[in-house]
Amino acid sequence: MSQRLKIVLAGNPNCGKSSVFNKLTGLKQKITNVPGTTIENKVGKFTVGDTEIDLIDTPGTYSFNPKSLDEKEAIKVFFEDPAPDTILYVADAANLKRNFFYFSQLAQHNTPMVLVLNMLDIANFKGFEIDIDRLEKELGIRVFKINARLGDGVKELKKALAEQQFVPHYTFGSENDHTHESHYDSISKLLNKTTTLKSKRELISNKIDTWATHPILGYLLFLVVLLVIFQSVFTLASYPMDWIELGFGELSEYLSKTLPDGWLKKLIINGLIAGIAGVVVFVPQIAILFFFMGLLEDTGYMARVSFIMDKMLRGLGLSGKSVVPLLSGAACAIPAIMSTRNIENWKDRLITIMVTPLMSCSARLPVYTLLISMAIPSDQYYGFVSLQALVMLAMYVLGTVAALVAAVVFKWIIRHDIPSYFIMELPIYHVPRWRNIWLNMWQKSLSFVKEAGKVILIVSVVLWFLASYGPRADKTFSIQESATLEQSYAGYFGKGIEPAIEPIGFNWKIGISLITSFAAREVFVGTMSTIYSVGDEENFEQLRAKMNKDKLPNGEPVYTLAVVLSLMVFYAFAMQCMSTLAVVYKETKSWKWPAIQFVYMTALAYLGSWLVFNLFH
Amino acid sequence: MKLSELHIGHIARIVSLDDSPYKEKLQEMGCIPGVLVKPILKAPFGDPIAFELEEYTLSMRKNEADSVLVKPLDPLFYTH
């Protein structure tokens, strides 16, 4: 008889849960969004004989009384309908006592459980001997040894999951005493019966920590790690990005030859394909950044970074846990904001969300690249330091400083009574679990494409319409013709906002780009290409030359140093990303915060641009 | 004495936890009266502090460590 089982995977953070999940489900897993929430559950399927098993992964949790949004999501699955058939609990064998605490709370739920002891190699190294048979007898449930890294014991576990499982009969706490003390007391008694400590050896972890958290070397190491990451993001990603651009270029060329002329053709090539290309081209950079983030998290180094950065960030209204979102923000604010969920304190989390979009994300990169090449001479100092690279670096520093200053301001403004705390496990260092890192990178990149893709696609189509059609209905305009773009809806909008942007040095052409950039910042380059009738969107050289030649009515060039710098500052600060606003709304569950974010960033951009324009004018 | 005042490498037994918004979190992480703790690492500027607790390493801010009362063991029992 075939049956279908729903099994929930639970456990503390750093217990090797994702390795167990990946080993059990192979690649047959997907991230599902629970309707109406931002909850992402990973669901994997596998079959044993004629039993179909849905395995649901939950974020690592320390207790059944959730402290962070991550933890709240983790326990929701236990209240779903249908209720889980079995809870598969993964415990770090080298750290059993604390790992048993969450177990002891789940054991009250009258749901059959299976206990998996992971990381026994480390437990053995530390000198622990665990009597599995005794543990099974005391708990009244099946207990499995597993080495998720190597895959030992996975087969036996898989087979057993299809069988009848049992509700734990060991009493944690007592009938009417379920305090933390009483639970820990019961756990101690259980472990005294089932484990023995033979010898205690110091782990290499502690030795690494004296260096990784050293007052000087610790920060130096972090700086080196950052440089390696950013170097890789920019150099390694440039190859696949070139291929993607080339591929989309070929595709639109092919389509423009084969499709019949008409509005549909223009919509597909200039609206849809241009929109999709704009998203996909950033995937390499984002994937590489996610790869490194995953690597730092998986090895345990990220926790040390939080540890040494906490004191500094605390003064700014942030916490050590803000490090990951802020760094991720350098790739893309969307996943960065989603990664704030493990910050327990609401105020810390909110401030992190509010300032992360000021970090220079990869969408600003093509804008900076174009503008820098227009206004900054390609001089080299000492043979290797290029002035253009220095200006680029300055833009990143500008974004970071702005984010930190904004954090201080929000710290003063936002009222919140619950003091923030920073109580965090420092997991032992691990050799990277590559499979987990790759999977994590793949899933996060995919979710970026889906999240950002939806918005950018819709806006691209709308913008295409606005740029292609005008209020004068007697004729339609081609997006390729700049003279007619002026008479399109977009052109009217651009002219409409010209008085507002004149004080910061922008004309109506830039105005159009500012409007279209609201879909995504990199659209600036595409819009400029359209306005200046550069056929090939990626032909920077050609575009740059045309823009530099553009003259004001009085004969002066349009793109002076002051205008270009003003534009760069505007793009550094302005909130020109609909997808980010949508994510902020989802994460804060209110339109208030994305609205405030939009207003303060745009105001900051306008002021900054005004200042720079008038300084250099 | 307060857990935050304990010197690196010294071992103490947790006596009690003050009431605070993070008391529950500390308890969940294993800070229970009777448990042994040993500060092993301080971040630059002396805050946060990492402790060996049971079989793992727990870090917390000085502020949080202030709320944990401990009784130090006699160093003669464990130093060489």
C-alpha cells in the first residue's frame, strides 16, 4: 500500500541540518513561499519503496519560543494542517546538551520523532562516547548515527523514515514544571546515563580564534577577505557577463530579422528582451557574492566577523549581525534585506533594512562605469593606480559612509524600548561543505531572478510603452529615434520634471533616464543609448563619445565634470529600485518604512547632487 | 561576582540570572544555574566576550554578561 508522509526537519543552527537535508533529498528540492508571508520553506521529496516522503526543512532554531523572524518561521510548520507525521531532529553530537533543549520542547508535542546524531567525528575527537542503544531505550525513539559530510548512515536513515516511528517517552521537566532549569536538569540526567567523557582535547578552532579575533590581525584578515571577495566579484563575473550580453544581443538581432515588423516586435525586442537581459546580466556578480557569503557562513568565519564588528556597529545603531546584510548589499539589496531576518531586535533589524540600499549595489556599477569614463581622465599613477579606479572606489566608500551615518540618524529617531542584545553561538570552524554552498548559491540567485525579474519585466514593458508612444495619436514613434523620443510620453515626463532637476545640473534627457531608472538603476545606460541613438546598447565607447559631444544651446558641453559628478552622487544615494521597496514592504509588513526610505534617500540624493554640482560648477 | 568580571581562562559556576529582556535567550542557550562557564576570548575593545559553556562557545556582550551571577572555582583546582 502506498503512503505519503510529511516529515519536518528540525534542529539548532550549525548542527549540520542542511547537509542532512541535501543528502536525503538529493537535488529534488524547491523553495516554496507560504502564501501571504515571506516564509520560505525548503521542501524535498524522496521515495522509499512505495512510501513518498515530503521532507520540510526549517531554519535552525534554539527554542520553541522564537526570538527572531527566522525562528518564528521555523516553528510555524508544526501548526500547519496536516500536522507533520514525524519530526526528524538533527543534533550536533559534539554539543548534545544544548542541542537537546529544543528537542525537549518538541518532545512535548505528541508527534513521533527520530533523532539523528551528526558530527560524531568531532564528538569523538572531543572525547565523548555516546551509547546509542541506551539513548534509544531512554527516549523510546529511533536514534541514528550519521556523517552528513561523507554520507555515512544516510541509507539506513532513509529506509527507517518510511517505517512506524514513536513519540518520545522520556519526561523532560515534569508534569507542571517546564522551566528552562527543569528541562536542562532532565537533559543532564539523560546525558549522564548515555554519554561518557574520556578525555578532553582542545580543538584547533580555539587556536584559529586567537588570530581571527585579534585586535589588529583580526581586522586585517577581514579586510583581506573583503578585498578578495570584491576582486573576484568584479573580475571573475566580467566573463559570464560578457557572454550574457553577447547572447542577448544575438538573440535580439536574430529576432529583429525574423519577426514581422509591428508593435509586437518592438515590444518583444525593446521591452521584454531588454528587460530580461537587464536582470540576467547581474546574476554572475550576485552568484559569486552569494558563493563567498555562503563560504564564510559555512566555515564559521562570519560569526567571528560579527563578533569583532559588534562593538563598532553597536554605536551606530546596528549590531554584529548587520555585517552580513551590509556586505550582501554590495551585490544586491534584495537578498541583503531578506538576510536581516536573523536579527532578533526589531530596531536593529529595521535600521539595517533602512540603510542597506545605500551600499553600492551591482546595478550602480554600469552607471558609474559609463559616467567615470566620460569625466575622469584615464591617468595612471605610479604605473598601476588608475584615477578612474580610485573614483570607483570612492563611490563605494561614499555609499558605505552614507549607510553608517544614516544608521546613526535612525538610531536617534526610531523609538524602541526593548534593548538589543547579541547572544550568539560561535560555531567551530568547518572545512567548507561545498555541496551546501553551491546549492545555497543556486537557490538564492534563482530567487533573486524571480523576485527582481517580475518587477523589472513589468516596468520595462511600461517604460517601453511610454518611450514608444506619445500624446499625439497621429503617429507612433520608434524607440530608436531620439528626435521622436522627445515627443513620447517619457519625453513629456522628462520635460515636466526638468525645472525640478535643473538646480542639480540635469536636463530633460537625464530626466527621462531618472524616470526609467526607477525600474532598476542600470536602465540608465540603456535609456541613454536610446536617447543618443546608439544601436548596440552595450557599446559604451560610442555612447560615451556621443554624450560628450552633446552641446547646450549656448555651445557649452552638456556633460561637464559638475554634471557627471552630480549624476554619480544622485545614483549613489537615490532609491531607484522598485524591487527593493517591494521587499522592504514584505519584510516590515507596512508601507510606512519603504515610503520613508524612498523619501529620505531621494532627498539625500537631491541634496548631495546639488552640493556637488554647485561645488564644481 | 558578575560573569563579565571573570578573567579569561578562569572557571566559574553560574549562580543566577538577573531579570532582563534577554534572560530567556540566555537560558535557552544553556546559561542555567549550576553550569560551568569559562571566558576564553574577548573581542577587540573587550566586548563582546566568548565563553566556553558546556561543549560549545557562546558569545555575548558585556552588558548581557553583567546579568549573570557566577561563583568562581578555586583556581588551584584547575590551573597547572
